[in-house]
Amino acid sequence: MHKLENLVYWILESKSRKFLVIVLTLVALALSILMIPTGLVKARMLPGKSANTFSVYVDTPTGSSKEQTKEVSECVVDILKKEKNVINMEQYIGEGIPLDYAGLVKGSGMKNSENVAEIAVNLTDKHDREEKSFSMVGRLRPKIKSSCEKLVKGTVIKLIEQPAGPPTLSSIVVEVTGDNLKELRYLSKETAKVLSQTKKVVDVDIMSDDLFKKYELVPNKDKIARSGLSVEQVNKILYLAFQGMAIAHKNSKNEAGQIQIYLSLDPKTKKFDKKSLEALKSKMASMNLMNKRGMLVPVNEVVDIKEVQNTPMIMHKDLNRMINVIAETDNESQVYPLLKARAAMIKHFKKLGYKVEKEPGISTYMFDLHLTNKKTGEKFLLRWDGEMKVTLDTFRDLGAAFIGALVLIFLLLVIYYKSFSLSAIVLAGSFLSIIGVIVGHWVANLVTTDTFFLTATSLIGFIALMGISSRNSLLLIDFAKSLIEAKGMERRRAIALSSATRAKPIALTAVAIILGSALLASDPVFGGLGVALISGTVAAVFVSLIFVPVLLDGAKAMDKDDENPIHHDTNDISITR
């Protein structure tokens, strides 16, 4: 340890060398923090989770038949059958799969229409395959979408992974809010257009029903009465022809209730040649009912065909009309595509004749955009939600916890040392461990095949490092103060000696932390915590042994000669290391 003592003392002897250490440390801090906005280290709430299952959502255009939806779904199944890691699949046409972790907030349990389908894909155990589930999804997505979406124009296919953290509606959600429904639809389509043109943004979809015309069959009571039929008779034949109905019941000793006997026409009989009014009239003319006089009456003579507008789904939030535009990110953090898409939206909507204003202040809604139609004066809001909102909330809460930890540590140190300068030195040394945290993530990203994100668990590791780093600085300060006050040693020599003497326990503590955290480094969710503890601890050791001594040399609280002069012969001092 003599070499370390001499090195520290050599640095403390020269103002230029001390200044160089401070400058290099601050430069390292600035460069490490710049790694986040430049994208060298990417931030995300939680990384991708390698699961044993994922889902495929098929949404054909509103009004599509079940046959069309099944055709698209079968195309997806045919592609997935060729994957060696796929064990089996469960296909649900016209409804959602049984609720899973992802489907809780994605509305799978509420799906009940002919234009939707869901496929549950079960994979081999994640420990028995090399490819991770999120990597497989990223590889299969372009292949499935290019082959199957074209079968029915307007189809959207989404590959849904099981979330590693709190489930959200989607990775990126844009809530388009306003009073004018027609313009809301227009803005949502333009928003989806911008998102679809943003790199790394996939599975863009608008959560609203399409507007279309449909035909209602209304029994004409007057014509029915004159034809010798009954309204009930006409209604039953219509239900039987187009939907099917229960016509009888069966009793069984194995069932508590009655079992319905359901009658339905053959699917080929119910199928129309094309979507037109003429096809509907032709189908109606082919059905006949026998009246009380034994005469056959064509159904189209007693039923009126009425063209009406469909009733689209209505969505509200906080009593405001809203349309959600959702999208996923392809193995990417939500932050960077969002910033690109937001900048593109500002330019795009300005060209369309809207006044675009950003949300004032810094909050979790700071990315929101306020639009005003320059012609009508109507106002609209584009609010960002989804996993991006959860990420901002999480980082905000962890940031508040970090600041709270700093304040509490500072107050405790002021009470202990009766000095603001020494307390500030301890905090400065603790905060600088962030250099190692960020650089460690950058190194981990270089040696791993998938992107290694700076996650919420990484910030938890950094907050935990505050106590470890503070302890290192406390060891140095207390030992140096004891040498100065009890032994009368010259300040710089005392600081250098304390740095060398306490290097061994500091290093042993660091090794114990590193070995204990190594088990977490390979975990897909808590890997950020492990890397933060390992790399942050390494940085904390260097900061404690080199940077903190430089700051201590300039602290007046370390020099007690003015308050209580002590004169000792340093030649008689004996220090055991």
C-alpha cells in the first residue's frame, strides 16, 4: 500500500495535479451522462422478457366475415407451424383467448365480433432454446405481416409479448382527444400515419370502428298480416337463415340443466356471393314461408330492407371523447421512437393547418401536443400514454427517492461531522458512482447480442450504491481526522495514509458486492441491477481512493490547528497498517 500512499500524496502536493483529477472526473461524469441522450446507452423501464408464450392478434376491417378473418388467421398458423420452437397453438376466431397477463388491459375478454381472431402460441421452455421469445417475435413479425395482411385489405396483425413489468395497453399509446368526432378520426389516422413511418415502431393500429353502411331487415307488419303470416314466424326464419337458433331441448342425467338443440343452415347456404343490395335481395327471394292457406310467400315480399349507418364504438376518458392510436416497438426503448415521432407530428400537423403547442413545464405529460384548428378554432389534445407513461412515472418516482436519499444522508452527515463541507464531499463521492453505472451498461451492451437497456432496476442499484459509496468516504474521513487530531500528522500525509490503509477493506467490500451481484447480471429483468452494482462499485472504489482525498485536502474542516493547536513530533509517530 506504500505505492498508493505515495501516489495520493504526490497528487495532493501539486495544485495542477489536483485540478487535473477534478477536471478528468467531471469530464468522465459529463461524458457518461451524454451516453443516454446520444443513444450509446438506452433507457427503458424494463428489458424484453424471454417467455414461453406469445400471442397473435388479427384484426380484419370492421364488417369482415368470419371466413375472411379465419383465412388470415390460418395464414399466420401456417407460418408458425414451420418454427421448430413452437410446441402448439390455440386459435380463437371471433373472440379473444382466455385472459393472460398481457390480455388483462388489452381487452381480450371483450372481443366478440367476426373481424377479430387471436392465436396463443406456446413455445419450448426458455432454458431449452437459444433464441429468446422477443427475438423470435421480432424475426417473425415482418414475415407474417407481409404474407398475411394482404389477404384482406386493411388487416392489422399484432404480435403481443408477455410484459416483463406492469401490463399496458401498448408500448406507445397516443390518446387523441376532442369534441368533433369526424375530425378526431381524421387526426387519429394522420397520427397513425406518422407512427407507421417512424423507425422501430411496428403494429400501428387505431382503436376505433370503421364507418360503413349496413342493411337492416325490418318485418312489415301490414304485409305480413295480409299474407296470412305472423311476425314471430318471419323473425324465426330470418334468425334461422342468417344466424341459427335453438329449436328444442334435450334432458340428460349427466347435466343439471337442459341441453339446447341448435339449428343452423349450412355455411355455404348462408354465404353471399358478394356484398351488395342485389345479393341480399336475391337471398331473401330464395326463402319462402307457408301461410295458413298453404301458399308459399317469398320472404322479401314481407320484409323491408333499410340502409343505415353502423354504430361505432364510443370511447371516453375523463368525460372527453377519445380515440387511441397504439403501436409497439421492435426490441427498442419507447423513448427514442417517441421523440422522433413527436418531432415529425409537430411538422406534419403544422402543414395540415393546425396550430401546435407543447405542454408547458416538466411533468409526465410534458410530451403532449395541443392542436388548434386555425379555421374553426376547435382544440384537440394528443396525449402520450402506455408503457412510455409508466416509464416516465417510474423514473420520476425513483428520481424523487434518489433525491430524498441524498437529503437524508446529507442531514445525517451534518449532524455527525458538524460540517457542511465534509458532508458535501461524501455526497459528491457517492453520486459519482453513476459514472460506473452508465459505463457498465455501455460495456454490457457491447458484449451482449441484444440491446442492454438502462432500466428501472438499474436505478434501484444506483440508489443502493449511495450507502456503499458513503461508507467508503466515511472510512477515509474518520481515519484521516484521527491521524490529524490524535497523532498531529500533517494533513496531506494523513489523507494519503488513510487512503492507503483503508484501501484493503474497501476493496474487500467491493469484491464481495461484485461476486454477489454477478448472479443477477445474466437475469433478463434484474440484469440492470446486477450490472449497476458491479460497475458502480468499481467506480466508487476509484472515486473513494483518488477523488475524495483531493476534495478532503481542500476542506477546512479537516484542519483543526486553528481551533485546538496540537504540536507533536511526527518522528515519534508509529502507525501500524
